Amino acid sequence: MNPGEDQQRDRNTLLAERRTDLALKRSMIASERTLMAWIRTSISMIGFGFTMYKFFQYLPSEIAKGDTPHLNAPRNLGLTLIALGTLALAGATWQHRTFLREIGASQPHHLWSISIVVAIAVVLIGIVTFYGVLLKQGPF
């Protein structure tokens, strides 16, 4: 081998490594977008469940007349939506972290992004909301 071939091989190796790094970053960003979509969906489910619970809580005239055959149905539906949104986001967060580990994103700044922090915060808010509606306590 002459020095020109070694130099060409090194250049090709560097280009291949750069392409691999860019592909890894694209995969990480795609996973972040997916997690953000799950956050959006979960916030909608948690919010809609809480809204249903609060909306039907303020129908005292219907309750006083006894026209509501299933008094706890709106509360149960609200609890179901809150639980579903919270569990879906917890699963999506776990799947995102697992995917990042599988593709080799082992640096701490890769594993802890803003999306992960927001997802964890929304899961905690969902848990607090679920127990607040379930136990009928809290500021709601």
C-alpha cells in the first residue's frame, strides 16, 4: 500500500463515522418527537378526564331531582381517562429510555433531555390528579 491509499482510507473512515453519528442523532431526535407526541396526547387525556369529572360535579339540580341513574359514571370515566393518559405516558417514557440505550446513547446528556423531564413531570401530575379525583380531596 502506498501513502495515498492510506490517506484515502482514513478520509473514507472519517466520512463513514460522521454519517453514522448523524444517523444516530437523527434517530435520537425522531425518538424525542415521538415522546413529545405522547406527552401531548397524555396531557389531552388527563385534561379531558379531569374536565369531565369537574363538569358533571356541578350539576346539583340533576342530582337533587334524582334524574341521574349512574351518579358515579362521569367520575369513573374521568378516572379512566386520567389513568390511561398517565400510564400511556409512563410507558412511552420507558420505551424512549430503552430505545436510547439500545442505540448506544449512553452519555447522560443524551438520556436526560427536556422531553424526559417534562414527561416525568406530567406523569407525576397525572398521579396527583388521579388520587385527587379518586379520594375527592385536594384543591380541585
